[in-house]
Amino acid sequence: MRIAQVAPLCESVPPKLYGGTERVVAYLTDECVRRGHEVTLFASGDSVTDARLRPACRRALRLEGAKVIDPLAHHIGMIEMVAREAYSFDIVHFHIDYLHFPVTRRQRITAVTTMHGRLDIPDVHPVHREFAEMHLVSVSDAQRRPMPWANWAGTVYHGVPENLYQLRIQPGTYLAFLGRISPEKRVDRAIEIARRTGIPLKIAAKVDVVDEEYFESQIRGLLDDSLIEYLGEIGDEEKSEFLGGACALLFPIDWPEPFGLVMIEALACGTPVIAYRAGSVPEIIEEGRTGYIVETLDQAVSAVRRIDALDRRTCRRVFEERFSAGRMCADYLALYRTICDHEPDLTPRDRALSTAAA
Amino acid sequence: MRIAQVAPLCESVPPKLYGGTERVVAYLTDECVRRGHEVTLFASGDSVTDARLRPACRRALRLEGAKVIDPLAHHIGMIEMVAREAYSFDIVHFHIDYLHFPVTRRQRITAVTTMHGRLDIPDVHPVHREFAEMHLVSVSDAQRRPMPWANWAGTVYHGVPENLYQLRIQPGTYLAFLGRISPEKRVDRAIEIARRTGIPLKIAAKVDVVDEEYFESQIRGLLDDSLIEYLGEIGDEEKSEFLGGACALLFPIDWPEPFGLVMIEALACGTPVIAYRAGSVPEIIEEGRTGYIVETLDQAVSAVRRIDALDRRTCRRVFEERFSAGRMCADYLALYRTICDHEPDLTPRDRALSTAAA
């Protein structure tokens, strides 16, 4: 198929450090290319891809720092680039929320949009109700709950390339926390679990500007403990070592997590996950097989004590079956075909638009 | 004419306190109605207007505070409302930057867009180059300088209703500073001018969240002076008293001000303006007639000492001639007619779109 992938411009594809959406777009794009499809990636100019890259800005906007005052302007420009070339693709896969809906509606681009963020924000419901005809993909069934009435084409769980993380059979001696330090990620719970069990905790996490005050006032004091090691933000190449070396990943979230990429990255290393029941967690983690799903600190402490009952080879096998980039790509390709098959033939109006856009 | 005005949703129309764009939209809308035109205003639901109000959100988004996470979603929804009704208007006047360009291009809405912000931000140039066919209005000739290649329909200076501010013939005894406290507005210069001349300075200004650190670290210490009185943010009803009671308005800006509404508000009270040469200033202020244009502190101090040479009745008369809401409205109506006259007849493509949108 002739496929366009349209990524956000905040981070490069893949991102240099943290950045879930752009990472998933990178895995999906390269896997589509590997399977022989003709793929065009619309993304920041410093992206690295096996597809044909169409840069919509020179560098990832987040890197430019204070120099980028208006990131929206770059995204509007990118949508226009996509629209101009839309008729050379069988399908356009958008990863930029609702921003392209007005153009997609008017130009009859065969399009599908993966929702990467939380949908329990009332602000976004009216715009989704207005554009109710758009084909949407959820990254977990839980993510859909605030918008069951939308035109969902399917749920496609994220996937990670199989060779990116290695199974480590021998369990490590510490608990791991990986991601962002922010109120909804609840690193404070992870620290309390480490204290109660007496097992060391390593924290590899970034602190966004908006979370700096939270970090300073609520978290920094808790790090001053011989059990706790704070590593800051780490890159992809360090993650396999960091996650594989842990006896468990702690994922003590307190929000409707849409997916939670770090859970499957841990499983890829054979590391089981102890996660609080919220958002996608019950869909990703199989209780007593690849981890434990808990609702209280007591349950989390008990889960850590039973972690050796879980087989690390099973964790890896479940990752390969359910959360590889290959499986993700196959799911998306099936969806693309379904959507293309059900698109009505071009009407005179579409043809008029097509000419106008060419 | 059947006219639509499309305002930003951050503040109501008019805004409760500070907010230049929404204030100008309010004056223009009510004046169009007064002249017998059929006007529809797309704005936040708490707006107060003589036109037919089409609310695009319940309340001004800025008022909702932390509850509004995604203001963009409301604006995208509003554009869709406008597009659905576009064929019942002779012209749609947008005040929301470039956000509607993709829809306007595809649906052939007869549209004109006033640029209210600074255009010297490189981020926005590519999107304007892409949509180079859009009819734009500048609020000063200076504002156009970074984008001389755009499709400028004209410059329309802002205007204020004649009865909103009263001429005060007797000059007051203090200098006035009104607006925002931020690095580009240079209230520090105003304070230094007051100190050097020994004339009291009253400051009526808000501090945005982004400017709080600047205010605390650079400005607060300067306020501790018996010559300086800091009043915080004031409302419309207090402005006539505040501006009219001053011997001069200080406008010591250090950025390419697109217009600077406060200058004409001062003139409406008969109060002359001492302004630094930047942006729109030389177009608004007539040197030696309605104020003095300066480039250094020494020149500003000298200008304060010569302020009595300016006639306050002249200031008011110039306001009435050049900066009334009536004059602004007449200018815009002339532009609307020119644009409508030059719109080509609907093509089959337009008709197809029109049907599709209806």
C-alpha cells in the first residue's frame, strides 16, 4: 500500500529521549517499510526513518527551545503539505489529535487517526462530536470510555521491535520506575513500596518544566534515602539494561493511562510489572502471569514479595505475542485495508476537490 | 451587508478587563449593527453584543482557569460552526490569526482576516506563505514589515467609541502607565522618567502568569518609591478617570507594537502621549501635536517638561477624526465591499462544496 504517517513535530521520529507518540510512529513506519509498503513520513526534519521523509520543520520543535513561539503554525503547515499529496496515498494515518479533521472532512482524504492522549478532557468532546465521521483508533479499550459514541475503527495496542530489548532470565535485585515524574505517575507510591519492602528502587525519569514545582516540593525530599537511586532521564540504549536488571517494574499510576509503553518495554526484557489498576493496565498486564494489578499500597507490597512466582520467560513470550512492532503493524495494515475497502467511490465533488488540490 | 465577526474565545467580547482584540471586535460589531447591517458574532457565550451572538463556548476560556486544558479544540469547533453558516453571510471577518485558513481555502468562504498580533515571529511566516491568497488587514503599516509579500487588503487603525472616554481639558498632575507589566512594555523606563522629572507616576497594569518572575525580580523593587503608585489591573469604567487625570501617558515600549490601543484611549481623554519610537507609534502619534516620539531617556525627560505645549483639545479632535469606532467601521465596510466585488463568481467546484457544507 501507499501509506502516509503524520507525526507530531514536538519530538523527532524517533525521539532522542522521552516521547511516546513519536516512538510508536517510528516503530510502525519502519515495520511497514520492512514489509514492502511504500511509506511517506511527515515529521520533523531531524527524524531518522526507513521511509521517505517529508520534513515539516527543520528540527524537533521541543529542541528549538524558546526559539519556537508558535508550534501550531508548523502543524497547520504540515497538514497542508499532506493534503497537497493526499491523492498519492491509499491511506493517511494521522497521529496529531483532531487538528486535521477540518481538512480531512473537506478534501475526502482516506484517513485514520490514532488517539494517543487521554480523552477524559471535556474540552475535546465537542470537536469530536462535530467530526463524528472520522475513523479513530484507540490504543486501549479503556481509553475510549469517555467517548464511546465516536467512530472507532478498532483498538491497536502499541508494539516495540523485538530486537530492541533483550530477555534477561536472572531477575535483578532492584525495583525500577521509568518515565516522567508528575503527579499522575505517582513516583511517591513507588518510593513508599521500596521502603516498606526494603528493596532498592532505581528511578529513571525526566521532570517536565510544568512538573518542576511538584518535583521540588513533593518528591526531592523523598529521594534522600539510601534505598532510592535517582538517575534522571535515560536514553533508549540504556533502557534494556535498566529494565532488564530489575526484579519488577513499578507502575503505580493514578490517572487513566491511555497505554503505558514502559509496561511492554519491561515485559520485553522479561521483567514483570506491578501496576495500579487504572486506564489500560488490566488490558496490558495479565494478573499472576506477567505481573500483579493492585489497588492499595498493602497489595503492592504483597505483590513485590510474590514477584519470584512469575516466570520471566513467560513475560518475554507474552511480549512477543501481543506487543511486538510486527503485531502492531499487522493490526494497522488490516485496519487500513478495511477502511480503504469501505471508502465510497469518488463523487463528482471529490473529483472537483482533487483537481483543486493537485 | 450580512457580516460575521469571529473573535478569539480567550476573553469575552468585550473582555471584562484587559484584552485588546476582543475589545476591538466588540466596538466594530456594535458599530456595524448601529449602521443597520445584519451582524452575527461568533464568540464566547458570556459576550455582550448588539449583534446576534453565536456562542462557541460557554464562558471566556481564560476565566475558566485550570479547567480549560485545550483551548484549541474550542476554536476548531467554532470554525466549523462558521463554515456551516458561511453561505448566509456576504463576508466573514476573522480575528483568530491563521487558524481558519485551511477551511477558508477549501470552502471558498468570502473572508478577511485582521492580524492582531506581532508578525516578526519566524514560526508564522511559512504558514502565511502557504496561504498567500488570504485577504489580510494590518492594524498598522509597521506591523506588515516582516511580511510585505502577503495579500494585504489594507491597514485599518483601531477605533474606540466616541462616548466611552471624556475630554478633560485641565491637565492632571501625574504621569500614567496603563497595560501589562512585561519586558517589552518597559514600565522600568516609565519609573525612571518619573524619577528624573520628579512627577508622580501611576501604574495601572496587570501581570500575566508568564511575567510574574519578571515582575518580582525586576520591577517590584522599583515600586518602593513615594513618586510611584501601583494600582494593579483596572476596568473600563475606571480608565477614563485614570487616563484623563494624567498630564501624559507614558508608552516607553521596546518591541514592534502592532497597534497600542491605550494610546488612542489617552487621546480620547485629551491626554497626550510620550512614546518610544517602535512599531505603530509614528503612525498613531503626531510629533508635537498629540505627543512626543522619543528614542532615549533624556529625550523622554525633555518631552515631559514640554508637555504643556500640547493642546488637549487637539488630542481629542485628532482622536475623533482618526481613531473613533465609527471611522474604523467605515474603513472595514469599504474593505468588505471591495473584497466582495472582486470575488469571482462561484465555480462548479464552489457549488459542489457549498452543497456539501449545507
